[in-house]
Amino acid sequence: MEILWLQGGQEVTGREVADQLPDHAYTTVATVLDRLVHKDLVHRRVDGRKIRFTPVGSPGAHAAILMRQAMAVGSDPDAALATFARSLTPAEVATLRQVIGGADLEAAGSAP
């Protein structure tokens, strides 16, 4: 995902992603990209013989999805949320309070 986000919204081929991951086989990278497409985290567009990829959403939006999924795994999501909240820095708590209070997240410069 990081490689896709670094492209600034520009499409990238699977080969271009694989070239930035020299320790991974192209087939492995292609498999991961395919799985990300099926999870609706990446868009895929066929361009002739090339397949081009772009990320869905920002890194912040992706982190929010992962946090929601992590909370859904356990039997006590309230306890997970409370533990997470206790781990936040004062600045993060202030941001969370703004969001919960209805402040416009984009205006605060913290859009996911």
C-alpha cells in the first residue's frame, strides 16, 4: 500500500510495484495486489496487456479500516476501544475529542 500511496494517486503497474520490492517475486506482489483489489483497498484497471493499480482512499482511511477490523475480531470491542483510548497521546486525545464533538476533520488538517 505504501508504494501505491507514494505515487500520489497515479496509476502504477504490478511490475513497477515489484521493481520497488526487490526481495519479493513478481508473482507474490501480483497475488497481494489481487487480494487488495478483492478487499476493495485497491482499484485495478486493465490497459491493454498491462494492469494498473491505484489505492482506494488515503493512508488514514486505510488505518481506520484496519482499526475497525481489529475491534471486530475480539469478543469485547468496548474493552479494546477503552484500552486503545488509554494509549493515545494528549494531542491524539484532543483530535479525537474534536472529531467526536462534531468538528470538521478536514478543516483540522487531519483528514483520513
